[in-house]
Amino acid sequence: MKKLLSIVIAVIMCCAVTVTAFAATPDEAPAKDMQAIIKQAMLDNYYPDVKPTELEIRIVGGNGNGSVYFEHTDDFNYTSATYETQLGNYTYSYTAADELLVYNNGKIYTMKNAYESGIISDEDVADIAEWNDSFYQEAPAYDIKAAIEKAMLESYYFEVKPSHIEIYIVGSTSDDCVYFKYDDGLPRPATFINTDLGEYVYKSDTAEETLLYKDGKVYDIPGAYFSGVINDDILAELVDFNIGVMRRYYSGEFPAPPVTKSVSTKDTATKDTPSNSQNNNGAVKTGQDSVAVILIIAMLAGCGVILAKRRSYFE
């Protein structure tokens, strides 16, 4: 009976150890399974005619709706040509050998097809751009010009409205503001603008002024800053745009640098304090006290020797 009980306990312990070992690595099998699933979907849907004999899948990310981003390597030869595709406010630059693809629900998508079909969103593209250098943000596509022109006609002009406005996109910042110059054919006085904006200053000419567009409204840069549409972080981005925004090196809000006052020879000559010159006839400087002490000690020692000899002589 004791032997049977020992065998039962040993079996239970072995089962416990086995279950613990499998429970410690729950994520390895699903990752391998997903690679196999994507590989099969590639062979079924991605290659139209000739199938590769070698195919490797590298999963690099994914989003919340089940999309998986991956790269692949096969045994085909590809050209080194570079392609570009527009995904909202971002441009994706790639070659056929390193193209980023998307897997979702048994299908393989290019980035463009995934974006246009709603598999990935603008937010997803922005997230990918954080870790993939092949994605870079640009000014929105040229259809934004129509929206800017409409906003200009509705809110920027109060009396005379131009018959046509030419919009020139300068760029966009991380808060999705679009910066532009314009030509409306109307005369504008050349007035110089010089405005302090926090740690920055904006200098421009009204004839060449840059405006910004956001959420259907048009602002000049000082007006956008003082109304809270943009802040110092955005102004820091605008410094690189070369449109007149620059950092102020000194402001009344900060203490002025210390000024060293020069002292003339004429003034010091009338002072009671002795100068540093070696020709000075005044008292000995503090730095020479040690020399004086040594001389005094030597003199006292000499006097002591003389007195001792004279005392010995008279005795």
C-alpha cells in the first residue's frame, strides 16, 4: 500500500512540473502559429503565379483590430527601385525587397490598400512612423488648398474679397496645423511685424506673411499663439521653417549678464590700498607675511646664540 501511494504521489508531482513548464511560455506558440498563418496566406494570395521555395516572415507590430505588420524574405530577385505612396499626411518610401505588409483576417494587404480599405487608420500610420524611418510626415496633399481658400474667403477678408487666391503650402507641424503663404492680387502695405512670443520672437513683413490653417480657421502666427492654438513647442518646430520665428537670446524676463567695470590707473593711484606693482613702497602684502615671520625667528635665534656665548665667556 505504501509503495502504491508513493507511485501516485510521484505521478502527481511529474504532472505538476509539466504543466508549470508549459504555462511559463504561453506566448511562444501563438507567435510561431501567426508566422505560419501569414506564410500560408502569402503563398495563397500574394504570389500570383510562381511560388517561392523559401519564405521567411518577420512580424514587427500590429494594431488593436487584429492587423499584423510584417516583412518577408523570399528567394526571388528584386530591383533596387524606390517607390513612394501617400498615406494621409505621411509618405511611405520603400523597395520591393523591404516592403512592409499587413495581414488581417486571412488576407494580405499592401500599406496603401490597408489604408484605403480602413484596415489601418491615420493614427496607426502615425504609430508606425514612430518606429519605422521609411514613414515621414509631409504637408497634406494639395486638396487642402481648397479648404484653406474657402476659410480665407469666409473669415479672413472683411470687405473686399479677391476673385482668386493662390495658396503656397509651407509645411505642417506635429499638431496638424498647416502653414502657408498666399497671393490674392490685392495691394498690401509692407508693414514690418516684430512680436515677442514667449521665448521666441516673430519677425516678418505683411507682404510675405505666413498664415496657419487648423480646423477650418485661418490665423496669423501671433494671433494663434496668444489665443492658445499653438504653444512654445510648436514655435520650436517653426524655427526650422525659416518663416521669421526665432528664439530670443535675451529677454527682460531674465536677469541681465554681469558687466565687468574697468578700473583706470588714475583712479587706483589715489587709493590708500597699495597696488599689486612690485615698485610699490607701501606696507608688505598679506601674501609676504610668511617671509617676515621667518626673518624674525632667524634674528631671535641669532640673538639667543650670542647671549649664550657671552654668558659662557664671563663665567
